[in-house]
Amino acid sequence: QLVFFGLSNQLVVSFKEENTVAFKHLFLKGYSGTDEDDYSCSIYTQQDAYDSIFYVINQYRNLKNISLGTLGYEHEESGLKICKQQYKRGTMLPTNDTLSIDISTET
């Protein structure tokens, strides 16, 4: 029974690892397939961030057409919602690295 438990657990771990790699290939723009660590994507500019987000959205919208597996969403009318919450105002003084944030948020 211990061997069966070990084999079953190993299958779960393999499933998780293989799906993680598949999702990285599907949703990370420019993913090369080699991870130096768990944080293999770098974003340097605001435009890079927007490009990466729009890439994920487009890949998600085309998921049924591009995936080989059973990936997709349940209903045709279901969509992807992106919610952004941020502080209303914030300023940073580079001379002394002081950060001043208005703690009210907007969504």
C-alpha cells in the first residue's frame, strides 16, 4: 500500500510540473523553456508590462484553438476579468528615497 501511495503521489507531482511548463509556454511571452529560477520572466518597462498582459489575454481568448489538451473555459460567454487596484496618488523623492502615498485606493 505504501508503494501505491508513493506512485499515486508521484503522478500528482508530475501532473503539476508538466502543467506548469505547459502554462508557461502558453502564457509567458517569449518563454524559452529554460528556467533559471521560478521567476524567469523579466519586465523592464511599462510597455513591456502591458505587452505581457495583452499577450496573456490574447492567449486565453484563443486557448481552445491553440492548446492540444483539454484546456479551455466552460461557457462561450465567459470572459477574462482583470481587476487593478492602486493607490490614488504616490510620489517618490529620488534625492532621499522618500515615498509619500495617499492611502485611498481606486479599483
